[in-house]
Amino acid sequence: MILFQKSKDLQAFIEQKKSNNLQIGFVPTMGALHLGHLSLIRAAKKNCDIVVCSIFVNPTQFNQISDLENYPRPIENDIKLLMEVDCDVLFHPDVNELYGEDFTKDSSDNYGSFIHVLEGKSRPGHFDGVVTIVAKLFRICKPNKVYFGQKDYQQCLVVKTLIERQFSSIQFNLCPIERELDGLAMSSRNIRLTIEERKLATNIFKAMDFVQKRWEKENWQLLVKEAIETFLGPPFQLEYFCVCNKDTLEELTEFESEAIILTAATLGKTRLIDNLLLSH
Ligand code: AMP
């Protein structure tokens, strides 16, 4: 695996590979890699000649300075994991390399109403930060194909819109959520859970699974209420558990056979997000 820390070195490498007609796959991450991230690299490896993973904890997408400062950064272990899955290139720039002194964000304001709900509402400015960094990374890496996880479903809609508007030659690939055996979605933040919180965290999946298994027109609203009451009472601090249209993220007011549940809940100091597609 080749490690680049400077944009211009990665750019020169990519240009050379592309001039030989090789397909570049790109997987942007913030590191603290787990099997979820590695599944994206594996998917990219299957369909591309050269796979680039970036590890960069992007300051402009954090709302709380403490979350940014406490974000795990086990780079040595990440390098080991990337080598195990035969990743070709790691791009690991520092903050100055990507931002210099310019921390202004691109705007995602006019991407559609889905920008302002759920994560967009809970974390003001978050998607502006995502659009800013993803656009910067796309310009440097110039990938043919990119791989993102359904775990961050709303982010996927944002990135798809960015691609439609500014990078139309890039092919977007959505990869399924990797889960622990008890259903908890893998996340770099899971290591912050205490033993007790980790046991309880499975309830997030249980609540969504409860709805998924019973998804039908009759009593669908009561079903959602029952899932929340059964699985997500205290000590969960539930921010949202919404059944939405999968394209617009508008909360359903009437039954739709295809939909998605999206949820965010905090346990102790750890905020967890997850989602599950519904179909009848
Ligand atoms: P992050 O490092 O959290 O920014 O995530 C980098 C990429 O990995 C994003 O596209 C995420 O959606 C994806 N990802 C994170 N967790 C999972 C998971 N459990 N399963 C699949 N993809 C994931």
C-alpha cells in the first residue's frame, strides 16, 4: 500500500494511473476503521483497478469541539487493516493540507428539503462540512467510482446530489450496513460505549426490526409508537425515530409500502445513528 500525505503527490500518481486507462475507486473515511469501512474497500476492490482510501477527521462537519477532539485516531491499526484488505493507496493528509487557513464551507442549502431534516436539523452546518470535504477530496482523487455506506443514509443522498451537480462522471455506489451479531450497526463511536451501554445499544436495531417485520398498512403508526416505547425508553435519549420516504426523507403521513426508518439516539455520551429500509 502506498501512503500519500500531500495532495499533489496523490494527484500525480492518479494522473499516471488514469493515463494507463485504470479505473480508480475511492472510499473516504474518518478512520478508526472497522468491518463496515473494510466492506466498502472490498466492494471497491472488486470493481476497480486502484482503490484509494482517505482517512481525514474533517473539522468542518463536527458541531461540537469535544466530539472532534475525542474522535478516535488509531492510525497504526488502520494502516494494518487496510493492508489486510489489500487497499492500494491511503491518503492521510493533515488539516493544513486540505484547508490551509480557509475554513469556509461550501453550502448544501439548495440541495432540497431533505437537507434540513433529521441530521441536518440536529447538526446545523454538518452537511455543509460534508459537501466541502467530499468535493475537495473528489477534486484531488478524481475517482471513477466512489463507495459510501448506507449507515449514513442522509449523507448518501447529499453526496449523490453533489455528484449530480458537480461531478457527473463519477459513479456512486451504496454499500449495505455491516452489523455486529446482535444487530448494532458498526461505528467508530461504538468503542466509547460502556459495557452496560453496549448491551443496551442493540435495542436500536431491535426497535427498527420490530417495525420492519410487521410493516403493513393496518396500524402502521401505532407500530412505530410501540417500537419506541418497548425498546427506546430511558436511558436512551431519543432524538428521532422517523419513518420517511426514502428519496425525499419527508416523514410519512400516510402508509407507503416502501419507506425507511431513520433514528438517532444518545446513550451516555455516545450518539448513535442507524436506519433500516421497509417494504411490504
Ligand atoms: P466515517 O469514517 O464514519 O466517515 O465513514 C466512512 C464511510 O464508511 C461512510 O461512507 C460510512 O457510511 C461508511 N460506514 C460507516 N459505518 C458503516 C457500517 N457499519 N457499514 C457500512 N458502511 C459503514
